Amino acid sequence: MIAGCGGGERQDADEPDGEFPVEVIRATFPERQKLAQRSDLVIGLRNAGDRTIPNVAVTVDGFNYRRDDPDLADRERPRFVVNGVPVEIGGFPESRDASPPGCETAYVETWVCGPLRPGAERTLRWSATAVQAGPFRIDWRVGAGLHGNAEAVSVDGGEAPSGSFAGSVSSEPPEARIAEDGKTVVSGSR
């Protein structure tokens, strides 16, 4: 017998089967941006069904892009950086992604936010900074679970809610200066 990780009950054993209607009440991200500019990507969701959604998940694809250069160890390059927030972990200062609180996951490009009761709303907000000039496209889609048993559907019963944000990032940085206190960043000119 060979032993290893993953033994025991299947991960999807407790995920309910079925379709779960989700209404998108808000989806915003600025179309025109500048290098080094902070922007919020916001997706607001409402459980439009009569059962609790087991595990609301949103997948966002487009914060990074692929650069075809064989000399690179990692061809994934950031187009937008998800900003960090200072926290203390084990008594040491660290920085965590400023992604939607309570939605952290080990899944790549997917944030999992837990159950959502009927009629309840959840707003997911990513604070991102543009670090690559040029056109961009960010695609997103909503899920009701992670294992395929629970499926998010639109209010009319169609495919899972999804969308795209398209625009461009100017190579011109935003106007900013340091205030007289030497710490505060002030947007705009004097």
C-alpha cells in the first residue's frame, strides 16, 4: 500500500448539487488608468435564489499577462498588482494582498468567500495598481462552489454571471506629491 496526501473523504462530498441564481448588482473598474495609479475593481453580488449559496467564488483573469520570452524563468508578468495592506504575523510586519477580506484561498486567480444566504449581498473589492502600460482586458466569472456540484447561474437561469473590463493604461503616471509631513501622498498638483 502506498500512503500519501489526499486520503480520506472526497473534498466535494459536502457540496450541495444544483443551480444557484446570482445577480450581479455592481461591476466596476476604470477604463482609463495611468501607471502607478491605484484603482478598485468592484463586483457586487446578490443571492437571487431561495437556498444558501454554498461557497461564493469569483475568478479574475487578467491581472497578469504572459510574455513569450524563453530567457524568462517565469513568463507570467504583472499588468496590475493587487496592493498589500500592512499586517503583523507572528510579531513581524508583513504585507497581505488587499483582496476581498475573508475571501483568501490557495486557488490561483480565484477568491472564495463562503456561504451567501438567500437575498444577502456581498461586495468584493480588489485594490490594484497598474504596472504595465497598454491595453488591458480583465475577465471575471462567478461560481457557487469549488468542486462542480454547485453551479452559479444568472437570474434567468442562464450561464454563470461573468463579465469583462477593457481599457488602457497610459504610460503617464498620475500627478502626486509628498505633503509637508513627509509621509502623506497627495494626488493632484498644489
